[in-house]
Amino acid sequence: MTRPNPVTGTVLDSIIDGVIQDMDARKADTPLARMQQLAAEASPARDAHAALLGGRDNPVGVNIIAEVKRSSPSAGPLAQIDSPAELAAQYEAGGAAVISVLTEQRRFNGSLQDFDAVRARVDIPLLRKDFTVDEYQIYEARAHDADLVLLIVAALDDAQLRDYLALTHELGMNALVETHTVEEIERAAAVDSKIVGINVRNLKTLEVDTSHYGTLADQLPDNVVRVAESGVKAASDVAMYASQGADAVLVGEALVKHGEPKQAIVDFRQASRS
Ligand SMILES: O=C(O)c1ccccc1NCC(=O)[C@H](O)[C@H](O)COP(=O)(O)O
């Protein structure tokens, strides 16, 4: 299995370096063959594609992917989340279509324990949000009852992107294929990605530019579920992404810092109705 070269100096590279070390420790505890068996025994994945489809025309507003995010490389600690399950229950009650749970430990203070706690509490599709660079993480996600995994195009070569997307689909899950440039959108389209995100955060520099979604959205293939990722500070940002054709908007920081996350999701969706 080829892995991206972690020693090229960007933030993304250094995150991936740590992700690989942590994964190798988990592999020592639960080898690939055992993880594959656990994945095969998991209950069938929920249909995240159906949950996110058609957000553009949804009379109750754009679909929200609500994120459980404790910390970030760009902002440091974001919120004291005593119960990720309770936060997720608020998200579900507010009408979130999908919940994203960060499981990367070193920079986001996430964990698979957080993921399991959320899984035990809510029944909507869950995104295991991590930096996928090895098939092991895809089996692991399924073994933990994930419905969706993240494939960041910038972190993968073409063969990995194709193979990991195929494996994700074989296991009955969907992938959020994340892009940031026209070239990455073309690479996502070339492997027939079904759900494509444009992250307005540049993962190499951490710069956030909310106008970036609108700049690139026309390059997305017509038949994909379109996701605008990052940078939401207020309902007006969600409305802007929706007006630019997003089916779904992924929101982290603004929700974990909001005192009333359930109401925030209701307000975000309402603001996006045209
Ligand atoms: O959030 C970061 O600082 C970050 C840094 C490096 C790689 C990824 C990063 N975040 C992942 C995400 O893109 C966001 O968690 C997600 O889109 C939500 O963003 P936001 O609403 O701006 O918290």
C-alpha cells in the first residue's frame, strides 16, 4: 500500500503524519483481518447520500452536516464538550441531516470513543471525520457503524482515491470527497464521486475564504450532491452557500460554540430558504 509522503511541510502533511502513527498503534491492537471481520458484522450503513440529496430544493432549507469538533489546528480548543452524545442529540433534534464526528486525536482532540457515544445516541447517518490515508481506517469506520467517511483529494493519489472510494461503496457506505481546487474537483469527478465537498478552508495554509465555494461551484458535476464546507459564522453564510447551489453545508465551530445548537440549526435552515 502506498502512502502519501508526509514530509513536505504543510499542515495537512503534519496531521497525516500523526494520523499514521496513531493508526499503526491501533493496528497493533486490532489487526486488519480482525477489523475486516468486525466491519462485516456491523449493521448495514444508513443512506447518507439520500439524506443529503436535494438540499437545493428542500422547502425546509438546505441540509446541514453538523460537526462534533472539540479543537482545531487553526483555532485551538473550541468548546468544552462534556457529552458529545448530548450535543449530537441537539443536532438531530434541530434537523441535521448528518452528524460529523472528528476522530483525529492530536490536533482535533477527537476520538473513536466520541464517535461511539454519538452512534449510541442518534439514528441519523454519521460521518467518521478523519484523514483517511489507509484502507484500515475505512474498515474501522464501518466496524464502528459509520455511514460516511471523508476522502480528502489533496491527501490521496489517484489510485488511492479510486480504491478507497470503491472500498467505501463495497462496504455499503458513502464518501464525502473533499476538494479545494478545480484540479481536485476534476480528480473527484474522474472516479465518479457521488458526494463532493468544496472546503473553503485551505488545509495546507488554514486560510478560510467563504467566497471560495461560489468561485468553484460551477465546476462541480451536475449529478453530485454538493457540500459547502467550513467558514460558517452566521446564518447568512449558510444562506449564501445555499444560494450558490449547495445541497448541504458542513458546520463545525459555529455550532459547538453556540449556546443553543438545536435552535442554531433551525435558524440556519430557515435562513437558507429562498
Ligand atoms: O478546522 C481546522 O482548523 C482544520 C485544519 C486542518 C485540516 C482540517 C481542518 N478542519 C476540518 C474542516 O474542514 C472542518 O472541521 C469542517 O469543515 C467545519 O469547519 P468550521 O465550520 O469552519 O469549523
